[in-house]
Amino acid sequence: MAIVADGIQYAEQVVTGEIVACELVRLACQRFLNDLDHGPERGIYFIEDRAQHILDFYSFIPHVKGALAGKPIDLMPWHIFILINIFGFVIPLIDEQTGKEVVDEDGDIVFVRRFRTAYNEVARKNAKSTLSSGIGLYMTGADGEGGAEVYSAATTRDQARIVFEDAKNMLKKSKATLGRLFEFNKLAIYQEETASKFEPLSSDANNLDGLNIHCGIVDELHAHKTRDVWDVLETATGARLQSLLFGITTAGFNKEGICYELRDYAIKVLRGQVDDDSFFGIIYTLDKDDDPFDETVWQKANPGLGIGKRWDDLRRLAKKAKEQVSARINFFTKHMNIWVTAESSWMDMMKWDDAPELAPQHELKTYPLWVGVDLANKIDICAAAKVWKQPDNGHVHADFKFWLPEDRLERCSKQMAELYRKWADMGYLTLTDGEVVDHAQIKEEIIEWVTGENLNELGFDPWSATQFSLSLAEEGLPLVEVAQTVRNFSESMKEIEALVYAGKFHHSQHPVMNWMMSNVTVKPDKNDNIFPNKSTPEAKIDGPVALFTGMSRLLVNGGSDKPDISGFINNPIIVGI
């Protein structure tokens, strides 16, 4: 059973270096130890019985997932440390009218919790949801608050239900203990004796007004693009004497949002730059100069490593991130708890530059060919990519072609204008007359470019190329619509990346394409899907988009025979994936 001394020992071992921890965790532990010794000088007291009370409550809480489901939770030292901080420190209740300490009927001073806001940032799979679900139940039925309103809050209803559902499952698996204190249905958990409730709450709820919150738990705070939910919760706690607003999260991308704002505030409190005795913060992350691929620092972001989170799983994820640039952003944020910019570079350009050469032209003409075209808009670069599949070994070969309206050179930066002219002089970029793209010229050049090839399909984005596609179809080319969507591009990009890393992707070392590949950034979604973006407005990615378009069609029918093109003139466009 967890005891207060375990949490104190954790703090001491962090400070002395016996436990691997980052600077911010050391500061949190040092702050705790300092307040144990000197808190009374500022009217802050640590009451061990209060701290032990919530630890005892957790002895009734079972695991709800995995092999330990149904068995009592064995709190980890870092859990204990956080809990005794939040629930152990108290301050005297002050009457705002008289400015004097409030006393009870026996003449004893009334104490309330010191910390009203708590911020906990830690990497995934460290049982932080277990911690927050238990706090939610405790604040609902064991905190001595009449009519307590407790909410697990998030941007969406589904996200808000995660902590709530964990809490509900805890009750289901402990009917003989917690089940006697609480009732629940699909929408809420109730504590009838105190008329208290625990509900999920989301920003898309019909009405966020009129709340009287005792505890608000915001899970995955980094996902909040606005501060609306947090502000509503914070405002709604004003009527309670010892309310708690608890933000818990992993690192994210949005450094303009409420999460990073709270993080920054927590750091200032921990470093003594801001005095706020009502704010608790702890951040498990790597230090500035740490190597994320160095196993010896992983515990800094993962205090549950080796207990709730497996070493072998983290090693697997690290290996993938080290080998594939696109996997790094997820590894850094979710598993090393490192904040990164919204997007990061996709391709490892050293591996791209080391790609093997194209097969000879006479061989390429015998390979199945797919072509991707990106016409962008009429005042920008247009690109086309050839993608061949080598039949005998599955290797892929690629070549590229680019066009730009010449008058656009007057409207871009001097640096880019010089670069474009250089590429044009070298024959790598065709400058078309005027201010807009000459689709007729591009059409003729593409037809000439693919003549004599074993062309299966030519993929294009229908959004900007309707007339262009119709004119190509009249020439009998097998056209397929390929909308520029995550569905079409994610697997295409991942396949190209895998081929490049395996040394199975051959390309022509086209300087325009090489530049554009270095411009591609990605931001994986929650399902690890990726989509190309550009790092700056001038950092064009039309060539890669054309490549992803062609590759998406290769992946769809790379093993099929060349399609019959009869009827294309009368019905020229086949709707693709």
C-alpha cells in the first residue's frame, strides 16, 4: 500500500540524483521539500493525514486494462508524489470580509487545499489517465464536498469520455467496494449521499454556462486549439472553497495555445520567476542537450518506464524514428514529451541524395509506367513525375519535369528568381510565356514525354485540371482522377519513404525536385496518417505532389495489366481512389 513516505522519498531521490529526472522534475521535488521545511513561514502546511487519505482511496481502485485488469492499482512513486502534493498541502481559509482565519464550531482553524490548479505533462503510456480518473472519483465522493460537480473535459465528446469511461470501468470492477459508494449510467457517475456527480464535458456541448465546478480534469490539453474550455472551467470554480483544475497532457505542436501557455507558466513557477503558491506544476521531459535516442535519458520523460511502459516497445519506436524521419515527430512528442513545431521535415535528404541511379532509358521503356501531374494554379510551378516499377525486383524509378510562367520571376524574391533562371538555363525548368501557365504547351510536352512508354495511367488532381484533362483524354491517354487527400497521399508517401530508406528508389537527381523534396513537411494525425505541406510560402512542393500522385496509382494497380483505353475519348475521366 502506498504511503506518504514513499512520495517524500521519491522527491529526495530525484534531488540527490538517485532517480533519473530532468531539471523541471528536480525543481518540482526541491520545491516540495522546501515547502515541507519552510512552508509554515508562509502559512502553508503539510497535513500527512490528508495526503494519506487519497492514497488510501486508490487502494480500492482496480486496473481496468491489460493483464492486471481487476487487480488493485499499485501507485508508482511519481504518482504518489503528485497526489501528496496536491492533496497534502493546505492553507488557512480566510474570511474575505474580515481578513481573518475562519474557525469551526470547536474553534479550530479551517484549512483548505493550497493548490487550486495543477499541470502535469508526461509522455504517453505512463498511466496518467489512471491517475486522473482516480482523482475524478475521489473528488466526486471522498473529498467531503457537498453537491460536488466533477467534469472530465476535452475539445470533443469522445475525448472527454476517455477519463470518464476509465472511472466508470473502475467502478464496474470494484462492485464490493467503490460500487457501494457510487452509482452510474451512460452519462454520469453519482454519489447520492452528497448529491455529487462526475460527467464528461466537451466544447461542443450545448451549454457550458451555469457550471459550479469542484474539479475539472482536462486530459490531452495540448489538443485544445483555443482556451475556451479551460476558461469556462476556471471561471466556474470560483464558488468552491477548494476546487481543483487539473490539466494533464503530453507534448504537442501548438505553441500558441492554452497548453503551452500553462506549461510556460509552470516553468516560471518552478524556476522561481513567478510566485504562485496555488499552482502545482510538474513536467517530465528531456533536458535541452539530451539525445532522444539515448536510452539513459528516457526515464526523464517516462517515469513509469519498466513498470507501466515497456523498454522493448520504446526501443522499437526509437529504432523506427531513427531510421524514418517522418516517424520522429510522433516519437519526440508522444514518447519523449518534447514540444516541436507544428510540422517537421519529412525526407532524410542524405538518404534521398544517396539514391541509386535510374535504369537506362531503353530499359525504362519496358517497365510499367504511371505519371502524376500537379498543375497547382495558373500562376505557379507545374510539375509532372514519371514513376516506373521494375518488374523483376519491385524497385521504383522516377523522373520529373517542371514549368513556370516567366513573368512570375518578377514577383518572387530575388533569391528565388535567380535560382529559377539558373535551372531554366540548365534545362531543368521550362519557362512559359506570360503570367499564367500555358496548358497547351504543357500538354504537348507531356504527350511527347510519354510517347513510346508502357503507360498505365496518368493521375491528376481534378480540382484545377478539368480542361487540361479533357484535352489529354482526346489524345487517348488513360486518365485517372487523384484528389489530393490524406487517403490518397499518406500510403503513397510512406511507401516512397520506405523505398528510399531501403535503397530501392531510383531517381534522376533532378535539382528542382531535390530542392522541393527538402521543402516537404508533415504533421501526422492521431492515426499516424501524413500529408505533405510546405515549410514556407516560397518553399514549393509541386514536384513531390506529382510524385505522390503517380505513386498512389502504382499502389492501386501496380500488379494489374495495362487498362483498356477504348472509350476514354467519350468518357475520359475515371474516378480514382
